[in-house]
Amino acid sequence: MSNDPMRLRKHADRPMLLASGSKAGGSAKTSVLLATASLALLAGLRVGIIDADATGTSAISHRVQRPDVQVIPLVEGIQVSALFNQCATFDLVLFDVGANELTNERTFVPLMKLVARLGGRDGNAAMLVSQIPNKSNITDDLTKAIDVFGDLLDIHIVQQNVDGTGDFDDLPPALAALPRHEVPHLTPTVLNIPLGRGWLPADLIRDGFPGYERLRGAWAAHLLHFATSGGFARWLGFDAALPVLEQVTRAAPSQPLPRNVPAHRLTDEVVDCWEEFVDSLASIRSASNDCDLLAAAKRFQASDARYETLIA
């Protein structure tokens, strides 16, 4: 098989190699790559993932268990030409890096050789760096990534509202000038349910699961927000995923899902009842007369009792 980089440059106007870029652990890099892989699959693209996490804690190898997504371990001593050839059939290659491994020689050298084969930032190589709220030193971490890779890769920032606060540090001018994409908050138990079954979120969106249409809608809304934020889908050629997500999003809950209920318990019946519970509580607060207040209180009592029964 030829090592000609043009074998990988199928689309000269968009990245073909996309790496995770934050040095520190706990910045939700892998969850971004899993969401990105799902968007690519929903758009009909072929996806490969290079697992460069030497710690053995990567979510990639453990969570991605499907025949149409190839996970390639970055084993010690692998020839970059062989790695390059394994990637030649993919539309998108995701390079998942472990915590504190980005500038490690074991990871840095093969990544840079792949980037060079693709023509660097002027070719088809890019990097996502993650920013999350209330993370100490996250701006310093982002700055270091830009200092090392800014001249080599097209760098975009992904702001992930993992704790729901939206309390992101202000970015210095060099970082604020970079393209940014937003990943909205999703209840952690919901965020992890498709992955616990060895699925990607794309499986839940595409195939559904009986009795969980509202949860499926929540996931679709989550991915749709990411896909349309800052032109993320357009940048990566994922536009074909948008009609699918828009259709499924119609079933998304109108209220934030409860944080203390495991995702497998959030059936359509439970979510419907939860919405009635939240809506009736809002009606109590907005009641302008005794009659409306009494009616809202009865709705609240009934929905509360039913909700407690359903999740018991």
C-alpha cells in the first residue's frame, strides 16, 4: 500500500486527522472524541481511532466495541508508515492521547510524523483542545498546547460545560482568537449510558432503544448543539448528520433531567412524569389566585406520587 499522503487527503477543505490536545487529565478529551466519532458515523463517514493512551485507562479501547470503527493501539515501536497505511481507508482518524502524554516522545513523535505526511495545518491535520469550567490551571494547559502545536496544527477549542455551571476562565487574546465550539451540559449518568453497553452515542441516535425515546432525544439535542456550535459539523464535513439529529431531537425532554436517577431508569414514562412534576411545580409558583393554586397543587401531588412510584 502506498504511503502517498494524497491517499489520506480525500477532502482538501477539511481535517482528516484530528487529535485531542490538552495535556492534563480530567479535561474530558475522550468524551469529545467519542461525540466527534458519533457525528462522523451519523454523517456516513468511515472512522478510525488511534489509541495513544499508554496508561491503559483510555475510554476508547474499553468503550468502542463495534465492527465499523477500528481502534488502532499505538504500540511501542510501531512504524509510522505502518500506522499511516492502517489509516488509509478512513475518512477521519481520531488520535486519542492519555493524560500527561501529549508531549511524551512515545506519543509526540508518531503524531508529528503523521501530521507531516498530511501537510500539517495546511493539509488535513487539526487538534481539539478542551476547556472545562472550574479546572485549575486549565488556561495554562491550553496555552502550552498552543505553544507546542500552534504552528503545526489547525487548533480549535472545545468548551465543555461538564459541571453545568458554564464558569469558564476568561481566555487570553491568543486563545480567544481561536475557533471555539460548545458542548452543553448533560447529566453524567445520561452521558455515559450508551458507552456502558459498548456503544457510541451514534448507536443510540440511529437505532434507538425501546422505551427510551426521550433519552434518545436528549442525546440528539446534545450532539446537535455541539455539531452546530461554531460550524463544527461544517468544518469536519458532518452536515449529513444534522437532519438525523434534528428529527430525533424532537423527542428531547423540555426540562433538565434529574441528576440522581440512573440513566437506565429514565424510561419514557419516567421522563414524561418528571416533566409533569416540574411543570406543576412551576404552576404553583406562578399561580395568581386560589383556584389556580389548588389545581396546580393537586397536579403536583399526583405527579410526585407517580414519579416516586416509578423510580422506586
